[in-house]
Amino acid sequence: MSHISSIYMSENNAIPKITALAITFNEEVNVKRYVESLSFADEIIFVDSISSDATIEIAKNMGVKVIERKFTNFSEQRNYAINQAKNDWIVFFDLDEIITKELENEIQEIVANPGEDVAFFVKRNFFFMGRHIHFGGWQSDKAVRLFNKNFCQYNGLVHEEVKANGTIGILKNKLNHFSYKNFDNYNDKLNLYSKLQAENLYNKKRKPNAYHFIFRPLYRFLWQYFFRLGILDGKEGFILAYVHAFSVFKRYLQLWMLYRKIE
């Protein structure tokens, strides 16, 4: 047994307990399926950004511990959630991610014997407008979704990543990621990301210029649509490349507005 395994196995060799965490906002349509898929977890906690729908009510009725906390940025929300967990092993999925039975079994096996790894990537199948997206960069999409909280924390205001003090493994089984509810919802997500990225650049005293407004969005479109073969995903591939390129433009537009104190 590895050093890490020996630290976190109890004296009677019981399998370590797992805490499932999530940050939520207006996720009522996903709560029931999500909580049911986490029946293997010993504790489920939502840190909710003051939802206006039935997210909190549904979650509490299903036995979830819900903590309401005003949204600051993704890393702070996630790190706050980690601090609420009773157990060392954390699964931190989004509510639009489907946890299969095969993935559940693999997680339990890994937690029982993690080896030297302190965190694990999970590969994701990305679905957009009802279609499985195979290209455009999504073919290599993965995120850390299982980790030991004693060795890991989140960094980054947007597209937050787990920074691990140790090695990161990768699980064999994939999850299905249904990020798209409707076009307005998806666009709102990108707008939020652009706003947070603009604030981050503003704090770093970065100033936008013509290069940022013209070439950065163009590069994003070309990279996603041609270089990463998004063109092979048909009209959905084009739409994804376009809206992500536009979100890059909005990032620098919002940065420009911050410097000019424009709401």
C-alpha cells in the first residue's frame, strides 16, 4: 500500500468516506438526477449562489446540505465548499455532468486504493444543442473531478483548475457533459466568463488594444473551427467556434469599459 493510501485508510481498513460537492445557481432541472447519481457519497453539499428557482428546496428535500453564499468567483466558491467537507476525498462534479454507474464504481475503487495520486482527471463527452461534439478541442476535454482535499485547491477566477501538491492520475471512464440548456443560457455563461476574465485582466493592469479586439477573437475562431477540426461537427461546430470567439471579443470590450468606468 502506498504512503498516501496508508495515511487515509482508517485503522480497521474501512474504505475512506467521500464528500460530494457542487456549486449551484438555478439548477432545479438537474438537482434530482444529480443527487440520485451520487448515492455512493457519504455527504453531499451544495454551495448555492442565491438561486431564484427551486434548486435549494429540491436539494434540501433530498437530504443535501445547502449553504447559500453570494457568488464572488468560481475558485473562491469551490474552495469554500471544500472547507465545509467532513471527509478527505472529494468528488466535485457540475450539475450538468452525468455520472455513470461505471464511473461511480471506478471512483470507489480508486478511493479505496489511490496509489500515489492525490487527484484524478475525468474525460468528458461534450454535448451541444443535442449533439455529441467530437472536435473543436472538445475531443481532449477533461477536468479534475476526484481529489484528496489535503493536497489540492482551486486557482483561477474563470475556468478554475485544481492545483495539486502531488501527482494527478486519470480515470478510464468518461462522463457526459450537457452544458447546453438553451442558447440564451449558454450565452449567459460565456458572458459571465468574459466579465470575470476582464476583471482579472483589469486587476493585472492589462490594457486592450486593436490586437485584442481583432486578432484574438479571430485566432480563437480559426483555432477551434479549423485547427481543432470543429468544421467536422457541422453547424454546431460553427456556432460553438463563433460564440466562443465572440466571448473573447466581449472580454476585451468589458475590459475597455472598466477602464472608462462605463456600466
